[in-house]
Amino acid sequence: MKPIRNSAKAVIVRNDRLLLTKNEDGEGYFYLFPGGGQEKGEELKDAVVRECKEEIGQEVEVEELLFVREYIGEHHQFAEWDADVHQVEFYFRCRLTDPEADMGNGAHPDEHQVGVEWVLLSRLGEIRVYPGTLAEKLRIGVCEPCYVGDVG
């Protein structure tokens, strides 16, 4: 079994739109919050900044912690590939330091990433977003700091 891993993610909302990475697999497009794994000796807020630079090519300012989610792979639809994964994810409200800058993939996008997209909050229920539970909270306007546990 792999060790538990920490991950830091960005929740970037502007003009009723959420910034997500756009990814593609055999079923089509899916969306993820920008962010990724924390490195040894790195604070979570620094991990968010680094990961956003890598994935969306933009600097962000990290604000408050919004959600803490656990991902225990064996409990989810990707258990076939992720059964031994246990990840604790920290979702921070962030804002772009240069909101007028062009958006696109950063220098080190994730393997399945094909772009970056601003998605209307009202459309989050119409697309594949992971984790869907957090996308739904944002869609209905629930943005209070909370522990959500092992949700999809």
C-alpha cells in the first residue's frame, strides 16, 4: 500500500465561472481543479502556487482553506487503477495575480490535460468534474470551510 499523500488544489472563481483544467480520456472530456501533490518540506499554500504555475501557467494568490476531502481509491469509480491510493486534498480559495493574462496549459500539465477552461458555475452539473461533490457545493453556492470526507 502506498503512503497517504497530501494534495493542494485551487478554487478560482471569477464572474460566476470556475477555472478548471480540461482533460481527455476514452469517455471524452473531464475537468479537475488545478493543483497536485505536496512535496516534502513544502507548505500546502506553496504547493498550490507551484501546481497552478505548472498546470495553468498562472501565478495565484492563496486565500482561505475551503474544503478538506479524502480520496480513498478503493471506494471510487476508478478503483481498478487507484485501489491503493489514499490522498488528503486541501482546496484553497485562490485568485489569479494577473486576471487579464492569457490562459492555457502551463509548462508541466498533467498527462491527460488538454487545456484550461472557465466553466459557468450553473453548468457544473452538466459536465464531468472530479470531485463532483465539491463542484455541486460550488454550483449551489456553498463555500464554507468544511471537511467533506471520502466523497466522489
